[in-house]
Amino acid sequence: MTTAETSSDKGITTELAAGKFTDEMLQKMRDLIGTELRTDSCVNNEYATRLAILRFCEGIGDDNPLWTDEEYGKSTRFGEIIAPPSFIFACLGSIQVGWPGLGGFHAETRMKFERPIKVGDKITAKVVFDGFDGPTESNFGGKRIKDYLRQEYWNQDGELVATFICSRMRFERGEMQNRRESRKIELPHPWTDEQIEQIEENILAEKPRGATPRYWEDVQVGDELDTVTKGPLGLTDEIAYIAAGAAPVPRLTAHGVALRKYRKHPKWAYRDPNTKALEPVYSVHYNDYAASLQGAQIAYDVGIQRTCWGLHCLTNWASDDGFVKSIHGQYRSHVYLSDVVVLGGTVVAKEIDEDGDHIVEIETRAINQRDQNVMPGSAVIVLPTKGE
């Protein structure tokens, strides 16, 4: 028994698990490649009900009436509200597999969308472990690997709705903690009252293009997207995202339900030295102490939460008649509590693709107050044409 645990903890300590890469671990993970994974403990919603959609939109700060206003929805080509493409995360954000004792950061997202989600749709996720690269050495956190989960989302009619390739970096937490000071920045960010006032004015000025079509013919290479601003990121923003049904892997639970799970899987939790409460590893997104154990400065955002913000920007620009066909994004640096991120993009190409869709290709970005692009990426959007 270590000094960090007590006899009542049953293996739960005030530290996060600190595993090491071993040949045995790597071989076990190779043996898992191609395995379809269990999802029951990570499903948050099955049905796209009106309230489930509304709660999710509120949790990502997207009040586009196409998702939230039933009367407005009746006037659109859908005849009702639909869910934003990011709603798949409210059904199942992701799951964890293997790598006992190692830390992890969501590193990259690739998504392809096939069709919209309508009210009443039942969404079922299929998740397959597609393998990993490495281990390799990095300056950020020492030895690391990059793994891949393929997540397919199907509706009740057996139609594929979306595919999400979730890539995470896995690392030894001890090395991340050792290098934490080398990444130190001033936090929380020292905003002035004047800066906060301007940020909030920018947020309130945002609006979706809505019922005014953005025709493919009218878009030119070099056009800039209207921006969307998120922040200063606060604790309630993270709580709202969880309450929206997104992200936790597995689902967050409380009291006896949680205790029984943690006694069965001690490495899912740690004991907070301040409150003495048991907390899940996921609390790195709202608990500064947990974040420090992960090698971060303070609590930080969720990778797919950042992707939701990017999709908010894209769907605002595309209009009700546009359709986000695919996106790609890499997560660079943490977005910490108190940070502000401005999401935007530039049209870099337009063409008729192999499916016959009139598309525009967009180089996307997410710039924080330190002028870092914390989510460089790309997107393909199908737009209506004047000949339709």
C-alpha cells in the first residue's frame, strides 16, 4: 500500500494510473486490431428526440433555429427541425480501449456525413479498433502511440449516418508530468473588462445564414467564413457539454453506482485530496488537480467539443440548404478554462465531385488568444446550385 492510498480505497489513490509501454501491452493491443468493441456503458442517447437535440445544442452553444425552433423547421425543406451533424456525439462520443495506466489525448478527428438526423431517428453506434502507430518519441510527452477507433453511426432504417475516425495519443503520464513546467503559460488568462466586452459583442453578433441559400455559383476561392467565438471557456461550459449527453467514456455516474464501478475498476478513478471524493479520470476537463496529473496546466476542453464548435461555424455559413459532407481536424495544444477560441475558415477550392455534388473545400482554423491555431483542418460542404 502506497502513501497515496488508504485501506478503504481498494486500490484507488490520489494519483492517476501511471503505466508504462511494454512489449506485452503492445502485443495485446495488436491482437485487438479489428475487434468490434462494446458500447453499452458509453451510450448517452439512442433517439433524436426534440429535447435531446435541444439539450445538445444548448450544451455546445448553437441556437440555430433549424435545430431548435419547431415552427421554423416546418418552413424548411425538411418540414421539421433536424439535429446538427455533431449530434452523433450526443449518442456516443467515444469509448476507451486498452492501454492500461497510460494517459491519452484526443489528437485527430476525421468524419464523413451521409445524411441528416431527423426527429425520432434511432442512432446506433458500431465501434471497431483499427490499430495504432508507434510507439515513437516526442518532445511533448516522451514515448507515445497514436491509435484509431472507427465509429459508424446507423439509423433505424439500416442507413449509415456518419463515420468518425477517432485518433488518440497515448503516453506515459510520468513523462507528461515531468515536462509540464516547460509548457507553462499564464492561466487563467488576464482578460481586461474591455476585451471581455468586445468578445461578448462578437458572440452576440453571430447568426446562421438560415433560409437564405448560399449558392455554389456565388462562392469564390478566397472567401472567408463568418467566424464563431467560444469563450472565455468556463466550468459551466464543460458541465453543460456533459449534461447535453456528450463525451464521457464511460458515462459519468454518482454515489453508490459510481463507487461500485470504481471498486471493480480502480484505475477509472482517483481520490481528490481536497474533497476526498472519488472522481473519474474524465474530470481532467473540469478539475484542475486531475488535469495537472495528466501533464496539463489546468482543466481543458474535450476534443470532440472543439469539433462541435467547428461544425457550428460551418453550418452557420452553409445555410439551411447546405450539407457538411466531411471534416478533418487536428487538436493542437489544450484549450484551457479562461481561453477564447475564434473559429473560421477560407474557401480554397470548388468543384463538382465524383458523386455529382457541387462542393466547396474549406481550410478551417480555430485561433486562441495566444494566436495559436488549436484545430487546423479542412471541410467539404455541398451547396445548392441555381439550376436546382
